[in-house]
Amino acid sequence: DDNTSTTTTTTSTTATYLAILDHEGDLNVAIANMDIFQHIPIPSPSTLQHADILVLDANPPMESLLTAAQTAVSTNTRVFFEPTSVPKAVEAGKYEEFIKCLTYACPNLDELLAMADGWTDTDLEIHEAKRDGWKTCKLAAKELLLQMQPTAHVIVTLGTDGVMLCSKRASECSAMSPKELEEE
């Protein structure tokens, strides 16, 4: 077993998260202790040189995520980002330097809208986005893609409606809704 890249701490506890869901399985309220994420080391360039992809979620501090993503890009390592929550998606969306490092992002619809426009959308706005034939989702994904790496992909999770894949090649962005994917 190679533990050379393992870091331990005696000053923090394991992260804990308690979620209370409503009758439809949607988050109603959550309580979290994520202090341990302050201690996650940033991968070195020598470590990332041997990696194809760096997978990040939004739990560590944004400054750490930015440094890790920039280090990955400097070593030609692709960066995959999972925003984990709407508040963290809002914060990530405000860091243009971070977004431009991303090759892949995998938000749900609420997180996508938050990353693309920089604020938390109302329940009504999210409901409308789900009912407009995915037009809002596509526009938000294209907005995000324009800021990302030259060859980037946004995989939007849509619950029971499946996923939407949005891709950027050079200066062109395309998005296919679940229905359009079924028709191909």
C-alpha cells in the first residue's frame, strides 16, 4: 500500500452531513460539518502530470479549488467539477478564473442556473425552466460553456427526466435535451 500522498490530521473530525427531504425526495433542510475540507492538500504538479483528469467537488474552499484547477491546467490535466449544492454553485460561478479551467461540469438544473447567472433562482424560475422545453437549460449551459476550456462538456442531471449533454468544440456550443437524445 502506497500512503505517501495520504494526509492525516488529529485536529478535525470526519465530515458529517444530515439531510431532511420532503415527500418527493427534494432537500428541505441540511446541516453539515465540513471543517475537514480545510485540510485537503492541493495536488502538486508532479502528481497531476500523471493524471488524465482531476475530479473536484465544491466542498473545499474556493481558493483551494482554484489553485488545484489552475495547477491541473498547467499540466494538461482535464478538470471535472461537481458543484454539490446551489450555494456552492453560486460561489463557483463567480470565479471566472476557476470556470475557465473546467473541461467538465456536472450540475443539476438548479446548480447550472446558479453557476451560469451567479445567483440562486426562485422556485418559480426553476419550475419555468423545467417547463420551457429545456430552452433555459440549454441557454444556461451554453453560457457556462463559453467560459470553460475550448473542448468542454456540461452534463446536466435532470432527475427523472434524465441528463442533458451540452458540448463546446472551438467556438460552437451544442446541447441536446433528453427528448432529442431519444430521437437520435
